[in-house]
Amino acid sequence: MGLLGAGGFYLASGLAFREMSEGISQDSLPRRALPPLPALANGETLRPGPVSLHLTPEGGQMGFGYNGTVPGPLFRVRRGETFEQVIENGLDDETTVHWHGLVPPPEMDGHPADPIHPGATKSVRFPVNQRAGLNWYHPHPHGHTASQVWNGLAGLFIVADEEEDALGLPGGDRELLLVLRDAEINEAGDLIYRDDITGNEGNFPLVNGVPWARTELGNVQNRLRILNGSNARVFTLTTTAPMTLIGNDGGLLDTPKLVDAIEMSPGERVDVILDLRGHRPGATVALTCSASDWRLLDIGVVEGGEDTFEMPARLSTIETLVHDGPIDREFRFEGDTTINGRLYDMNLTAFVVPFGKTERWRLNSAQGAPHPIHVHGGHFQIQSRTGGRNRLYPWEKGWKDTVLMWGGGEVIDILVRFDAYEGRYLMHCHKLEHEDHGMMMNFVVSKNPEEAERIAELERLYGPICTPPLSPLST
Ligand code: C2O
Ligand code: CU
Ligand code: CU
């Protein structure tokens, strides 16, 4: 598209925007091309800083981006490689970078007690030794995670491995990476952030940073890898072409599963094969959210060429965690701010988990749901959901790091095991306003849980004490 074309397009979209906020249907809106995600190689510098968002033609609204883009650059790392990055904080506020879904040592996890000050840098280096899958990164500063993410800070982080290679899944221009979220702008076109303790929701969608996106795909089998990067919104994804679920937070599922709809809460990821073989070039297929009635992405079907991909009956072999004993811990998520009656204390250890032991945790949606519950430092398997929806869904099989808990008394049991590193990690609600306002806990993974518990107890009584780090810093 030439300059003139782009200008004309923006004019049209500006009018549409004003109409939209007055409730005019999205069908009258010109769609904007889905931008591909820029990549960033290992060893480069990741810079959170201010960016112009250009959500409307008046353009120039300020937000935050990594290396000038929203979403931030994509990392692709193979299992067995060492991830290395320098983070340089170009914001006026403290930030951290958390690698959601990855398992770094605690001091690389972006914990809020470990901030990067404005203008400062931090080197991050850790081995990536986990299954292939779609992960992501975002800020995690104390009390300001929600506003920084809302303003644009988030990016994707893909891990690849040989098991996945062997399946010959659709790649190249048959692989779409989608960061879904919602947004809201004011009259001037600036992103508005409201610190709404019940969870901030916007009034239009962004896909890879653009409102009302469109793209083209061949009439073949395509792979869609999707993140819900919203602060608080739950999406219910539907489409008119056959959609087969192949993976989620922790990578590939054991077997593929044809689904009609997928419910995704903030932080969750899914991996699907969208089969467009039944569509002629010229047709349009939409990826929609039936909960909001938004057409998130229009897909123009084009001639796709040969398609030799055959869906395997088996995708992966997944270890099943077992635990026959009673519940090890119970967490009640109450209102918008507390877990078991307590607000987050950044400096204290709420509980200690023995290294390598499989535990059964019971998550209880006491009030204020939906709560998407997320665990750092490891993955879990969902054992049961009782009350509320009272069942488990295909995208909740295998390994997870975030699980959606609706209200209606939902109680979810998960099996979890931390066997990578000792040290301090986080468990929290991933509705970011809930997290910022206190619905979060520090826990410590330890090979010597009695000793760790003793220290935690002293800290609860007398405040943080100076002890050698539980996990030795890597040199
Ligand atoms: Cu995606 Cu603790 O966060
Ligand atoms: Cu995380
Ligand atoms: Cu919550």
C-alpha cells in the first residue's frame, strides 16, 4: 500500500472509531492488516519504553512497548539453548520482566522485589529446558503490573523442540501468532487505563496491537497460536471452520481434539489447527469472541497450494502426575484482593513447598470470580473442577500454568510439582488488577522445607531477615 492509500485508510478508520464508541456495529469498520511480530535474537537488548500506538489516524497516542513495538518482539528458542538478554529500562517507572510459562531460576523470574529502576539494566541468562510451547513475557513490578501491561508491554516467547519438529505442523505463512486483548481510548485517542479493582475491561479488541484486524490465509490447514494478553477479559473463541486443539500453556496435548469453542482467560494460551480446506479463495472466515460478540480477526481465504499435513492420532506422551493423599494446601480467592484473608506482602514467604514433591492444591473461588490462577516456577495438571461449570475442558488437559476459575462456587484441584530450582516464586490471580491489589503470594521451593519454614516463620514475626539466597546465583 502506498502513502496515499494508507492516508485514506486512516481517515476512514478515524471516523469509524468515533462511531464505534457511540455503539455503531463493527461491521461498518475498515479492517487493519494484522502486523507480523518482529523477532529479537538471543543476546540482544530488550528495551521497555514509551511508544506511539497509532490506534487511530489522529495517531501518536502514547503507550509502552518493548523495542518500540506492541506487542514486543518475538523470541524463538530451542529446548537446550541458553536464553540471554539484557533488559534496559527506558520507562520512567520501575519495571521487571517476567517470563510467563518459562521456568527460570528465581532471580531471573522478574519478581516484584527485584525491580529494574528507570535507566538501569539487568542481564538475564537461563537455560531453556522445557517442552515446546507458546509462552510470553510481561512486566511484574509491585502494584503496577496492570497499568504497564495495559499500556502495551507484552510479547511472545516460543520454545521449539524435536518432538514438535517431528510432527511437521504447519509453519511459515501457515502459522499465525496472535496476541489477543482488549483496549479503550478516550476522545483524543489515548489509551485510557482505569484502575478498576474488579478488573479493567476495554470496549474494543486488539490483535497484535491493532484494532479490528484482518489477514489472509491459504485454503489449507493453518496453525494458530493464541495468547489472551488481556488484563481481565475472558474470551470465548469461535470460528466457522473446523478448529482442532493441539496444545495449551505447557505445550502439545497428548491427542488432538476437534472443538467448537475455546474459553481463554488472561495468561492462557492455545494452539489450534484451523482447517480452511473447505473454503474457496475469496471467502472470509472470522475468528470471533462469542462472549463479547467481537469479530476479533477476519481471515481472507486465498489459494493455499498443496497441503500434505496429516493430523497425527498422537501428538505427545505426557507424564501423569499422581497424588493419592489428602489436599496439601487450600487457597480461597476472596473478593478482589485477598487469598486466605491475606493481602500480598512482597517481602514475606506465605508458604514453603518441598522441592520435587507432587502436591495437591485446592483453589476455591470464594468471591470476585472469574479468577485466572497462575503459578510461577513450574507447571501443573488440573485434576478436577467441582461446582460452577463442574467439568474440565479439552484445553485444560496436559500441562498448565494458568487455570480459569469462574464463580458459582468453583473449586479446582491441581497437582503441582516444582523440580527445577529452589527459591522464591509467585502464585497469583492473573486478573492483573486483582494481582496488583493483593491477590498474590510468595512461596519458596526448598530441599530443606523445615529450615525454609523456620526462616519464613521468623520473617513473619520480625520482618525480612538477611539470609544467604535460597537459590545460589548462577555465575
Ligand atoms: Cu503472567 Cu506472575 O504472571
Ligand atoms: Cu508467570
Ligand atoms: Cu482474581
